[in-house]
Amino acid sequence: MIEHLPVFVYGTLRPGEKNHPAYLAGRTLAELPASIRGQLYFVADGGYPYVIEGEGRVWGELIRIAPAHYTTTLKALDALEEYDPANEKDSVYVRRAALVRLADGSEERAWVYYWNCAQVVGRRIAGGDFKHSKG
């Protein structure tokens, strides 16, 4: 059974970004400003960001999914991120529990999709914020 953790989003799933309406809008209880430890990159061919573990902060939102939508929403997110729990080796991203820091300084565990394609290297987003890197 999958642990029912919130999900930390840092790219196209963030409120106001292109994938939020189809995957998260109307399915959440809360969308809270938050950050994780790591490094944020952007792949221009496809227009998507990814996170790897490392020094620095990555900014995004902690998404609390409504219980009635949890299982179907998480499966849809796994599909979007090309994550197959039965075949992580060939998954584009892997979903892992990580500590997320909320704006008030508190921390909690949440699912984070980490990059799993070392052969594809994007451009580092030095500030760690996808929303403020465009333009």
C-alpha cells in the first residue's frame, strides 16, 4: 500500500503552470509554499524541469490531495512523470519521500519526483524556482 503523503511540486504541476489544471485543480485540500533541498534543472527540449539531490533549495508547493482523489491523482502523476514503481530502472523520474520545509519553517515528509535520466542534462536554474526562471 502506498503511504498517503502530500506531494511537493516544483515545475509544470505548480498552481498557474500548464499541468496543474489537468492533474491537480479541484483535487486538493491545500497548496502551500514550500521548498526542498536539491538542485533544479530545465530541459529545453520538452520544456520541463527536474530535481536532483544536492546542495541548494528548490521552491514549489506542498500539495495536500483530497482523500477521495488521492489514489487516482497519484497514479496520474506517476504516469505524467513516467514513473513505474515496478520498473524504476527505466523510469524517467522516481518518486521518493523527502523532507519539505514550509514557509513557517516547519518540515514534513512528502512525495517528490526526482530525475532518473543521467544521460539527459539540462540547464541549472540557479535560484531554484521554475516560475521565476522563464522569460
